[in-house]
Amino acid sequence: MGSDDVPQMYARPEVRSGQSRKISVVESVVSVLLGYVMTVLIQYLLFPLFGFSIPLEQSMVISVFIVSLAFVKNYGIRRLFVYLEYRR
């Protein structure tokens, strides 16, 4: 049974070469912005429960560093998977 014998409903649809870099950046930015809000809220609400007292301004600065690294990570992983998918 060759690949031409696969019923149409099971055939893999034609896929473009993957997600564009622009969409990868947009996805990463949205993810990081949501992550920033979450990080600030977590630090502001949960840290006091563990005995840490950090002013909101410092929490926001710490969150900038965290989400900057998250952006690089998210974008890099997305591009890696697009590359790997394209190579198949």
C-alpha cells in the first residue's frame, strides 16, 4: 500500500513551511506580557505569605528580568520547533 493509497480523510494536509518569524514574535510577546502580569501578581500576593516583603516597584523590576528571559526562551523554542518541522 503506497502513500497514494491513504484515504483522503487520513492524508496529512499540506503545511506551509511553518510559522512565520513575525507570528512567532507576536506569540512570544503576548505570552511574555501575560507572564509579566502574573509574575508581578505572584510576587505581590504570595511573597508575603512566605515572609518576603518586596515593594511593588521592585517586584515590577524583577519581573522585567524574568519576562525578558522568558521572551528569548519562548521565541527560541518556537523557532527550533518550526525548524525541526520544516526539516521533516
